Amino acid sequence: MSDTILPERKLPKLIVVMAFDPDDEGIPQTVFGPQDYPTEERAVRTAKGLAAKHKGVIAWSREAEVDVGEYGPPTTLFQQAKCRKWCDRSGHVRPRGDC
């Protein structure tokens, strides 16, 4: 019997960008995404470009094996909200309420 410990299997990474704008009543609506990206760098570059055009943008990643429903904790890569009500106390984009 072997005492060899196998390395922990690393899950694929889910990398996503979303953008938000208010509707006619000021309620945030998704206007871009959620869109998957192959790299975190590309997602951040896209999110920064979208930030000039939209009220709220977020790029985030997490390890995920979607087929079996395994997800790691999310990591925010980039975020910007031009409406304070769209941010939680830590400044993270959480679209809710009107602008």
C-alpha cells in the first residue's frame, strides 16, 4: 500500500464580464453578458472598455466545473459603478434599486 498523496485536482476557471444600465424607471438591467472569456486579462480589458459606455460593469472569475455543479468562491477582477445605489458597502457592484 502506498502513502502517496495525489495532488488536488484544479477546476477549470469560469471568467465572466457583465454590464448594466438603468431602464426607463431607473432599475438596472443587464445590457452585456454574462459573457465568458478565455483569460482574466481579456475580461478585464473588455470590462474597462465597457465601463466608459455603461453605468455598471463587473468582471469576475471562479473555479468551476459547471457540468457537475462545482463552484469555487468568486474573485472580482474589475468593477465600476457610476450609480452608488448599485454598490454594496464594500463598493462591489450589486445591481439593485434605481439609479
